[in-house]
Amino acid sequence: MKIEKANLNDAEQLTELAIRSKDYWNYGPIQVEEWREDLTISSKHIEEKHVYKLVNNNKLIGFYAYQLENLKAVKLSFFFIEP
């Protein structure tokens, strides 16, 4: 298992993982669909933020993203694991 910096080509796969992970909690398809935009990881997000993926045997199993708020604070914007 290893943590790697996400690349621009990972955007769709990261988004799908976020949706699967959120859907695991049985919110229902309508609610998850309403969250789709918030759960979407764009290539721009990967380019501008710190996005890292957890990979096991070349398979994506999780990811997280954060941004620096200031010299002492970090804001975690995504944290999802394969259900």
C-alpha cells in the first residue's frame, strides 16, 4: 500500500470513489445525486490543491485532499475510502 500524489488523469476515478463511499451510508440515490457537484474532483482541483491517493496493488482504494489556510492551519476538503 502506498500514498501517491494524484495526477490530472485521476479526476474521474477519484470522483467515482467519493460517490461510492458516500453512497455506502444509504443516503439514497436522490441525496447522493444532489451532492454530486460537491463530491466531484476536477482536474483543476487536483492542479490547485494537495490531492493524494491511497493505492494497493495498483488499485485506488482511497484519497484525501487539503489546502493550506495559513502558516498554522490546514483544511481537509476530501477524505474517502473504498467502501
